[in-house]
Amino acid sequence: MALPKKSMLEQLFDSHATGLVRYLTRKMKSAQDAEDIAQNAFIRIQKLAEAGELDNPKAYLYQTASNLAIDQIRREKLHSNYLQGEVTRQLADYE
């Protein structure tokens, strides 16, 4: 009995999930963040992959994941800057 053919997304996941998480782990502070971003990247390209609208699925996957990582790093930095500003204001109020 023949196995059902895998979808493009399944093939992409099988071929690149481990490498993508490893790539993102180098960019992020934690492996958990890297795994979450990789999962979000696969979700984002699911419709395009199933429709066959991707010329280079691997490149699109890595670019999407990289953009998501950059967005998260920016959010973390903004949050950190906000908290630092709040601490500075609180300390100034006590002086």
C-alpha cells in the first residue's frame, strides 16, 4: 500500500525544521523562543506553500523566520527600555 504524498509544507518542515530552529537559536536568547518563531514562520507560509505559490520555499521560510525574530527582538528592546525608564522615574521621585 502506497503512502500518501506529503504536502509541500510537510516536506518543507521535514527538510528544514531542525536547521531553522538551530539558525534562530543563534539569533535569539532562548531555544524556546527559536522554536516558537519557527512554528510561527511555518504557519505564516502554510497557505502559500499549499497553493504552490512559492518559487523558493526554503528562502521564504528563512526570511519569514528572520523577520519574526527581528520583530521579537525589537519588541523586547522596547519593553526593556520602557521598564528602564520607569525605574529611572521611580528612583527620581524618591530623591
